[in-house]
Amino acid sequence: MTIAPPDALPELHVDLPAVERRAALPGGFRAGAAAIGIKASGRPDLAIIATLPDEAGRPLPAAAAAVFTPNAFAAAPVRLSKAHLAATEPSGRGGYGWTDGVVSTSGSANAATGPAGDADQEAVADALARALGGPIERTLLLSTGVIGTRLPLDRVAPGIAALAPALAATDEALEAAAVALRTTDSVTKLATTTISLPDPDGLAVRSVRVSGICKGVGMIHPRMATMLSVILTDASVEPALLHAMLRRAAARTWNQLSVDGDTSTNDTVFVLASGAAGAAPVRRGSADARAMAGAIEAVARDLARQQAADGEGATTLITCQASGARDDADARAVARSVVSSSLVKAAVHGRDPNWGRIAGAVGNARLADTAVLLAAGMRALDAAARGGGAATVDPDRLRIAIAGHLVFDGATGGPLEFDRAAARAAMDGPELLIRLDLGLGDGTGEAFGCDLTEAYVIENSEYTT
Amino acid sequence: MTIAPPDALPELHVDLPAVERRAALPGGFRAGAAAIGIKASGRPDLAIIATLPDEAGRPLPAAAAAVFTPNAFAAAPVRLSKAHLAATEPSGRGGYGWTDGVVSTSGSANAATGPAGDADQEAVADALARALGGPIERTLLLSTGVIGTRLPLDRVAPGIAALAPALAATDEALEAAAVALRTTDSVTKLATTTISLPDPDGLAVRSVRVSGICKGVGMIHPRMATMLSVILTDASVEPALLHAMLRRAAARTWNQLSVDGDTSTNDTVFVLASGAAGAAPVRRGSADARAMAGAIEAVARDLARQQAADGEGATTLITCQASGARDDADARAVARSVVSSSLVKAAVHGRDPNWGRIAGAVGNARLADTAVLLAAGMRALDAAARGGGAATVDPDRLRIAIAGHLVFDGATGGPLEFDRAAARAAMDGPELLIRLDLGLGDGTGEAFGCDLTEAYVIENSEYTT
């Protein structure tokens, strides 16, 4: 029996700054959380993240950018946040603008609640605006929890009024906000990185922090959006550029994440930039913009991986990395198809080096990911118009490695002999790497998922609306 | 508490002829099966369905039409069958042509086996052609089972030679062929209907039979194709028209079926028409063509429902019917999104009338089913080019009924009070109907799926390549 060299398809080098899994509040912000009884458990369920006011106590808005769920049943907080961003920066059409602060309620999604739910959310925004002293249009809203239940306004509005004066500019306060975002999450999800950007004179550098929090373990299959997350930075980035950075990061991280194939009604990511670090404004097209985009992507990627690892019922974080694709979009589509396959997910749970299911998922990628390809623009539309005839995968060129074991090489006839016991043993850990090489070009990409377990089924068949 | 009227959204009337779940071999065919040791279990694993020869013993070809998997890793039997159909009728480009018989091997998919697998499949076709006495191009091939294993040619070729002389023109022989198709199927899947068509003079009618067999309980999420199935009829239908009928039926039945979101490498449906009933050839555009298409669709629909009910680990057949859509394609897309949702499937398993997850899946339909919409042609491409902006669902018009209980009405604010205990009780059976009305137009459609259970996970995490 031939033992394939374990480094046949090495892990891809991801060129992003290192991330720490802790809360580190960037300059210019304050945060806080409280338990006000939206959750029956009594756990924290209200969070506010706001900018620091100026010396006169007036709110000082931060640049804000957002990506939202494309679900046609977008929840009330999603629709209101879009409207508010659009009001502060009409050119951004709801994708970017300015904000004094974000309020998050957890335990009720305020989705599919009709006009009454919209009125409730408006009242939440009003309470935040009053508490912060700014216009209602500069508030942003997040909500998560059960679909179809109303927010308990009689608790939320007084809760905001009570919490706002207690907001603190500390790391602990940001972590408390992250805790209050959680629903069925088993861990609090935090990620922080730091980069250097030039000061306004360009003669020295300033340390700039990017710190993100997020929640989400089920109904996760983001498309052009993601789960709830807030990323803060004290860099100075104008809203439109911040939005471009966020969209690129989401396409490469959260849009490559799947837990169960369902896209939530409440998916939202906000990135807020205060400028408080005193660095020069980041200019579009500069090396600084590239560094800043990398920092945001690094935080987004790490948060997405934390979500995959904490997927409902999951025991294993699956990372699929593809190289040799015609382009990066193809590589991402193929990787995403693999981590989204129920059969691959079940095989990983059984520690079965079942490359046949991986090959099957690779072969489906063109179809399964049409939506993602469409989002990539006219190139994909063209391909679709040609009947999807442009070959993105070629069985005779594909190579597959599972946990470092090369198991399939299309160029040499397909299936390889490999040490099945060693491969099973290598699969037995909290993280699994599936590597693909398509042998067609220079495109690379990755996707994140988790195994499918009995516990997922039990959790989701017993969780009641 | 208001109890919603149980008939608020009645079951849609499906205008198709009645179907019996039994094998009934149409005139002009013979069939048979054997156990030759491809399956380790020793169960039947080889089947042949062939036409009856003429009086001189020469093979008499039947009109044949096919739909195949769009998986880029299409298995060797899929690629060879396409090539053979194209050789017998070049205008059909592999979608239709003529055949003397179909051979099916079960236990090995002969997928991802490279050039060696192609050579194996060629040898299987050659053995069938020799046994039937016709050209190799008039053979069709099916295979199902584990991906990546080679066919045991030393058993298959002699097995075909031994089985061919024993083929019989009996119902039992067709049922035996259906049994031999099975892999993890817990039941044999059979469906038969009968319609009347005019005789050649048009003065009397002839009884025409349509009878189908199929297999498939996992890796089921057909797109422009389906799982293994063979449908036989003794009507006289020319290949191109037969292909049009099959494609319409597949779009309305199998392409609306999902067990686990994975599309197999081997999906194939063949429809064979012998003309042996002595009815007049069915003419394109006639009322007879419509009746014939309905009979094929009736058999396809019933087989698809049998597959959904027998989905791996499933306890409940889920039918989602949508009315009030802008058009039928939209209705099918929405219904398919609901039955494909892991969260809806888990909720059904828990007998939880969780309309929030259904609403979430409805809201995702535009995205999840882009591939299906693309298949529907330029209309969908146009919509995609407009950013998917054309509203196919409107939360304020949607109504949802679960097992006869109206639980959501967008027009009156959304969630309705309903008798939760009664709804749970009504959900507790082997079949569940989820009814949607979109309130936008006259489009209707349905989709079929099953609940997601612990047993699915156990079965698929322990099944080894």
C-alpha cells in the first residue's frame, strides 16, 4: 500500500495579520450590556455600542458600513438600519453612512412581525437616540432570537435609558456586549488585531485596532451577508471605502461559511470607524487601504471560524481550501460546496475519509453556488447564459487531500491507495482541513463549516418557536 | 384563542391520472434480475430491461429519452449512455434516441473511476449488445452504489450473458428489476398508470400503460435531473417528443424533490416507448400528447413521493404546495426552498409547527433556487441581472398553513393565534402538508421532502466508502 506524502497539498498561506480571541475596545467607543428579561433564561440580552461624545457631551458619529441578509423576510431591525444609513448618506443606499451607536436585543428576532414589529423597532431606535442625544437616523439596530415574537417594549425602552449612562470605554464592556448577543452560542465570539497606519503627517505611525464580536451557530448559510456581528476600529475610514472593505471581507469569510444551509432573516454586520487613533484618513487605492482591508478580513475570518466551530451540535471545524482554480471566485464556490454538503458533513462526523462525497460536492459546485457566482457579477451571468458550460472543474485534474492524506488524483486515474487507519486518526480532532487542487489556474479560496451530528437534529427538533 | 379554520388553505388539486404502486410491464418489453456479487450482501444487483425482439429474433428498438445529472463528475454510465443516445439520433444530442435495452448494476457507482472506469462501462455495454444481438450504440447503462470503486467485470459480463436469455415479459420480472436497483432503499419503488389513446384509425381506443421503477433515498437533490429510474410505456411516441414529456415531468416532480441537498453523480431517468399497445403515434401538440405527458408525470410524481418518504432516516413525507405565486416556476422555487431547509426538516421531525422557519425558507427561495430559475430560462436571467429585484414573495401577502392549521397571515399582521396542541397532533403522521399562498398571482407548484432525523446522521456517518 502506497502511503501518500502528507504534504502533498499543504495548507494555503493566508496573508492576513494575526488575530487574538479577546475583546479590545478601539478608541472612540464605549459599550455595555444588561439583562432585561427578553430571554426567559435571565441571561444578558441588551447591548449598546456607542461612540464617545465630544467634550461638550454631544454625540460624535462614526463612519459605518453594513452588509445585511438577502432574505426577503428581512427583519424589522434590518430594514430600519438600512433606512437610517440611507438617511445619513443617501449615496450609500443603505450600505453605509454615519452612526452614534448600535443597540442589540437578543431573544426575539423581531422578524415576520408585520407593521407592529416595525413600530416596535422604531420605538427602540427612538429610545437609543434619546439616550445618546443624537438624531434617530444615526442609530443602528440588531436583533436575534425567535422569529415571529414581539419585542417586550415595556422592558426594552426603559432598559436602554438605564444602560446608556453606564456605558464604559473598557475591554470588559465590549466583551459584555458580545455576551449579550449570544442565543444558543456555547462560547462568546471575539477577535482583535492591530496594525500600524501613518499619522496625519506621514512621519510616524499610529497603532490602529480592529476588534469584532459576533454571534451565530444555526440558520447559518450567509449569502451576500452574514450573521450578527459588529466590528469596531479607531482608524479613520470614510463610509464608502469602509463599505468596500467590508463587502470584500464578507465575500471571502462569512459568505464562505455554512452551518445548516439556512440564511437567517436577521443577518447583519456593522463596521464602525471612529478615527480616534489619530492616524491619517485611509485613502482609497493606497497601501494603507489594503492593510486596513486585511485587518478587517482577518477579524471577520476568525469570527467566521469561531462560528463554524460552534455550529449547532458540531464537534469539528471543517476548513476546505481550494487552489488551482480558474479564478478565486471558482475556488470559493468549490470550497463552499464541499463544506455545505450534508453527506460530507456526516462523513466527517464519522471520521470517514470519504473522498467520493467530496468529489461529488466539487462536481455540484457550479450549480450549488450559482447564487454566489451571480453575486460576483456579469462574468458569472455570462457563464450561466452559456448554460454553465465553462468548465470550472475537471475530474481528470482534481486532487483531494484529507487531513494531509492525498486520496484522489485525477491525473493518475483517480482514487489512490492510502493508509485508511492513519487518515481516520488524522481526522480525529477539533479541526479538519480538506484540500483541493483543481489544476486549472491560479485561483485560491477557502470555506468553513462543521460536521453534521445527531446533536444538531436533536437541538433543532426540540427547539420551539 | 382563535382556532383557524382547518380548510383555510386546502390541498391543491393535482390533475393527473391515478397511479397504482405495483409493477405492470407494458407491452413490447421484457425484464429480469440476478445476484452476481457486486453487493457484498448477496442481494440482487444486476438488472436488464430490454425490448421484445421481432419474430426473426432481431432486436426491435424502442424510442428512448433521458435526463441526467448535471454533476460535473458524471459517472461513466451517464457519459456512455449520452454518447449512445447521440449516436442513434444525432439531433437529440444525447437526450433522446433509440435503444434495445438498459442494463443496471447496483453496489458500485462507477463514478470518479477515471479512464479505467470508462473502459469497464464500455465492456458492460458490449456484453449487453452481444446478449441482445444489436449494436452497442443501442444499449443504455445505469449504475449506483459506492463512488470510486471499480465494477467487477469478471462477474458483470458473464452475468449479463447468463441473464439475457432468461428475461421474461411479466410484471414479476419488472418488479425483480426494481428490486435489483435498490441500494439503501427500504422499499421497492413502483408506479403504474393506464390511459386510453386512439388506435391508428382513430375509431377506437387502445389502453396504454406507463410503468416506472426507481431507487434512491440519499444524495437526493435533483437539478435538471433525478435519481435512477426507468419508465416504460407501450405507447408510440417519437424520441424528441418523449424527451419533451420527460423534461416537463422531471421539472415538476423529481427536480422538486430533496432529501439531503446533495446531487448524485449517477442520476438518470430513462423513458422507453415500445409502441406495442398498437395505439396511433402520439402527435406533438395534440390532446393525446397532453394525456401522455400527464401519465408520465403521474408516474414520476408518485415515484418521487416514494423516494421522499423513504429518504434516509426519514419518518415523514413532507409535501409543500404553493399557490398564488406570480407563476408556476416561482411557486416551485418557494416550495422547494421549504422542503430543502434543514431547520424546517428538523422542526417537522419534532412535530413543531414552527412557521418562522417556513417563512425564513420562503424568504430565501429566490437565492436558494437560482439554479432552478436559471434552468427556467432567460426570464430568470433577466431577474438575476436586475439584482433579483423582482419580488417573488411579499411578507405582507403570504399565508402559511401547517397540517390544515392556518398559522400566519401577512395581510392581517403576520402570526396568528392557533391551537398549538391540535397542530402538533395533526402533524403526527407519516405525511405532512405545508400549504403556502403567496397572494401574488395564479402560479402553483409543489415539492417533496422528508424530515431530518438522528437516524440520517447515524446512517451517513457510519456508511463507509
